[in-house]
Amino acid sequence: MLANWADGGILIYPGKGSASGRFEGKEAIGKWWENTFEYFPELKFTVNHVLVENVFDFMGTNVIAVSCDIKARNRHGVEFETCAVNLMKIRKRKIVEARYFFFSSREEIDMIASR
């Protein structure tokens, strides 16, 4: 997964949860994903839409938006479903910045995190 990231890439996960923050560089981004997969050993993304700002620019700078449905089971066996939109800025075919927006209520997030 990290092969698609620029060395100085930035991942931004908005909010105030334990996974929230700004993660810079492949090492920090890799650790973020490692923590995510450790907490959610079962995680399935179903891509619904992919929007590309400039479909003919393969080597310059571009913006891609991906909407997806997510099904997950956390390490305690709690299952949940949500949807997300991910915005990615691409430069020379590498992700230089990504922002992940997950659409779950605060109650759902607290319930999942507390188990």
C-alpha cells in the first residue's frame, strides 16, 4: 500500500478520535494503517464512485475523490458499517496528500472504540 505514497506524503484524518491527526511521511502513514488493521482485522471497502479532476493528466498533479462503503469487525468482534469519502492529491502518480472522511455518528464511534 505504501508504494503508492510519495516519500513526504501527508495523511489527514479529521476529528478528535484516537485515529485523528496529521501523519507525515511513509513511516507515519504506515504506522497509521498498521494501527487501523490491528484494531479492525476485518475491513472491507466497496468502491462506489471514483472522480478524477483531470482524466488526461497521468504525470502531473491531479485530485481524485473516492466514495466507498465500509464493513468492519473490530478486534473485540463488534461489527459496523459506514461510508467514506477519500480525497487524494496525486503528483507524478504518487499520493502527496490524502484526507479521509468517514460518516458515522459520534455514538457509533464511541460504541466501537469502547469495546
